[in-house]
Amino acid sequence: MRYHKIPDEAVQRLPIYLRGLLFLLEQGCKNISSRNLADFLGVNHWQIRKDFSYFGGFGTPGTGYDIERLIKEIRKILKLNVVHKAALVGVGNLGLAVLAYPGFRIYGFEIAAAFDNDPKKIGQKVANITIENVSKIQTLRKRKIDLGIITVPCEAAQETFDALAKAGVMGVLSFSPCHKTSRKKLKVIIIDIAMDLARLPYYMPASRAAKA
Amino acid sequence: MRYHKIPDEAVQRLPIYLRGLLFLLEQGCKNISSRNLADFLGVNHWQIRKDFSYFGGFGTPGTGYDIERLIKEIRKILKLNVVHKAALVGVGNLGLAVLAYPGFRIYGFEIAAAFDNDPKKIGQKVANITIENVSKIQTLRKRKIDLGIITVPCEAAQETFDALAKAGVMGVLSFSPCHKTSRKKLKVIIIDIAMDLARLPYYMPASRAAKA
DNA sequence: TAATGTGAAGCCTTTCACAGCA
DNA sequence: TGCTGTGAAAGGCTTCACATTA
């Protein structure tokens, strides 16, 4: 492998491969060819080979890929070979849903703290986590928590984001479109449910919707 | 404008423009140039002009774009000029959060039904919607509901998806990665929170995470 | 003059075909 | 023989520069 620029798109596909490989490993598979993995995931086999080749290529000609090895390599590339601790801010319905979501573990995430500003919630325990006062967000740096998850209402999003940034988190997953991300050197991913829904009708084959 | 293929990426940007334009209209702005809109949204001005040109171009040289007109055009392109009714399946914490989310209205969405399989929940009212038994999903076709939102646990995702497809919805927004989307002619958008989170560490400048 | 709309250039990603290796 | 890894071709999106229009 030469020093290519690695396409963002290739990086974005790695978690998909990882999920599939983890499933296959659990099923008892030890080895898989790019074609079989592609069929299983519903993608192209040359895409898979190309993507892995950006990082050096992990397969054996004539045989395929060792699944366990591949999982390890992808985890290393995505920096998921360490446990990332995340702090969630905003323990409303959405926050509770995220706290209860079991899907984070396979990627090596642990939600290690939860914050809210409602005195009735502070001190309560949810999913083995004691809800803390938002004023304690600054303690994240000391606690080696490097990810923030924003599940607060729109109005509180900006100050929450600023507080997390100030507390030194390196990445933020936000469910609110209502904050500017600032020029700080931290990565932000915004999940905007309404906007995602807004992209649906354009692609829908026909509409039985009523005229507005 | 000639018959170009319109890039998916351009379509995906339209909801962003729409949100910004609606905000500006509310602020009292009547007219805006591509450069000013670009600065406001943090994007490139030629990108904006190009995107609109794919659909014909809606501006006036020397003057800019009439905001109200532009909003109308984008809505028409995205098929948001009609009210789309959506049905939500799975009234857990996530479902409650989605039901309470105020952001859908600006895009012309109305959550018109909610389903669950828990007898304790069925019949209760949430956000002015009476929760119905999932067995009633088949009534969606008659009720002119063309969108489905899946907020059920992983195990129930597949049958929920199949039921919605059978009920004739044209688009599905799913919070579960645990179902195949089938080859049916309906558009599916999957929000996979864990996978989104998994993409963060790669881009994070440094990691203070602990070795696993 | 000021700003749009667009052909063309540039750049990046995907796809292909095949050399090379187990 | 079967499958990987990769240079090269193809395709598509973004950026640019400018002709055009109010």
C-alpha cells in the first residue's frame, strides 16, 4: 500500500463491516472471502477489498480474511480498540432511550455519566448511573470521559455543547440541530431526526398524501 | 436547465437550505443572495447556486432569491408541499421522545398514529394520540398514512418493518439496524445511533481513553 | 453594477480488470 | 485454482470562471 488519501466514505463503511464481522464471528465463522462478506452485507466485493487495501490489506490470497484478525484491525483503525467513556446530558425520554440502548457495547463504548438540570432527577439512578447536576460537567476531564451525547431540548443545546467542549471532550454526538459547533478542534456528529424524515418523500415512489 | 442527473448530495442539502430559509423568513427577511445565505449556513455560495440550478434556478440576477418563493420551490421539489402523515410503532422512551419532538412540523409532517403491543399502553393518550394495538397497522392504507417510524426493540424490528410495508407505507424511518429492508419499492432511512457514535473516535484529535 | 446560472475543469470515489500470491 | 490487492479507467460531484441578465 502506498500513501493514498483515504476516502472518508471508506472510513464510514468500516463500522458496517465491523458489525457484520462481529455477527459472523458469533455464528462461529472463522474466515470469509470478500465476495461472501459482500453478499452478506449487500455491498460490492471489490469495494470491500479496496477499502481494506487503503489500510494495508489484511487478507490471504486464495483463502480470504481471518475474521478475528479483521475485527482487530478495524477496531484499531477506528480507534475502537480502547474503551471510550461517554457522558450523556439531558435525561428526558430520548436520554433514557439512549441510556438503555444496548448497541453501544459492541463498539467499545460505555456511558459512564448522565447529567440533568432537573432537581427531581438529580441523584436518581438509571441503568446503574446516578444522574448528576449539569454543573458537574467540568469533572469529565478528570474522569477521562472523552465523548459527549447531547439529548437536551433545543433551547439548552448551545450551552450544553459549550460546557462539553469546555470540559475537554473530543467528540460529541448531538440530537439537536440547535447549536453552532464552534471552530474548536473536536468532532461533532449531529443526528437531526426531522431532517432525515424530510429526505424521505423525495424518494418515495408515489404519494397518497393529502394536499396541504 | 438541461436534463442533468441531479446528484443525491444536492437533494440532501435542500432540507438544510429549507430550515435556514424558514428561519430567515421568520426574522423578517424577504430576499437573500446566494453569498449571504451561504455565509449564514456555513457553506459555499456556488454550491447553493449550482444546487438550485439543477431544478431550474429560482433567483433574479443582480437581486438574489425571493425567500418565500424559494421555500415554496424547495418544498415542491422535496414533495413537502403536502402534509405527510406518519405512524409511529413502539411507544417506549424513544417513541415518546419522537412523539414529543416539535421539529417535524416545519417540514409538513404530522404524526397521526402510534402503535404498541403492550396492553397497558394501548388505549392511553400521548401527545393527543391514542396508542393502538399493533394488529391495527393494516388500517394505515385506509387512513392515508404514508410514512412509518420504527422505534421498537431490535427483536421486533423485522416484523414491524414487514407489517408497515404490507400496510402500504411509502417511506420508513427506522431507529433499528436489526432488519433487512427487503426489495420492496419503498424508501428506508435507518438511524443507527451506535454506528454514528462509532465513527467519532477516528476523527477525534487525540484520545484520553483508557486502554481496553 | 451586482448577482445568477452554467459549461468546463478539477478532483475524488467507484468500478474494473488483472497481476500476483497461497 | 481461488482470492487478494492495486493500477488504471470510468463516473460523478465540486469548484471555478464567466457569460448573461435585471
